[in-house]
Amino acid sequence: QGQLVESGGGLVQAGDSLRLSCAAPGPFFSSYSMGWFRQAPGKEREFVGAVIWTGGGTSYGDSVEGRFTISRDNAKSTVYLQMSSLKPEDTAVYYCAANRNGYQSSSDPTDYTYWGQGTQVTVSS
């Protein structure tokens, strides 16, 4: 319980696209809201996006709005982060997280109970 596993990170060039996945075990995760955060070296953890349990409500950080899309497939217990028009400043470790409040697409990391280990995304110029 509580083990989130991210995948899909890698090295890409500026302007490329990449899709991250987060596998969330157990049927109860389908009732949680899910978020993505990122952290670059020497910087604080930054909110990327979140989606409520139905998949119908999302929110995004200002720096990724319009370029990134978060979605979820509750049947597969998986959350996705589709990243487009990547920039070097998107380079970071990306983490997914689960919030027990399924109706809250929060940008506050303290609202999230479970976290994955992270996946590295590196964007070269």
C-alpha cells in the first residue's frame, strides 16, 4: 500500500515530447486525486499538475500550463503526464503523489500522502 512507481523519464531535446506514467497499486487509488511535482537541483519542489479522482478536473502550474497534460486511467490504476514543447528548464526529477481527498487538485505537496521515488527528465538545448 502506498507504493507509487513512476516511469518514462529520459533524455530528450528541446521541443520534444515525453510521457510519464505513474502506476498506483490497489483499487483504492482510483478514489484519490493524483499530482505531479518536480524538483531541479538546488530548487524547491514545484507543482506541475493534478487531477481529481474522476479525471474530470485538472490544475497546472504556471510554468507548464498549455504544454503539459495530466490524465488518468483508473481501470489501469495509472496516471499520466504528457509533456510537450519541452524546454531545458523542465529538467528535473518528476514525482507523482496521491492525495486522499479525491476532489482536491491541490498544488500543496503537504496535501499528498503517498509519493513515488521519482523519474529523471533531462532536456538538452
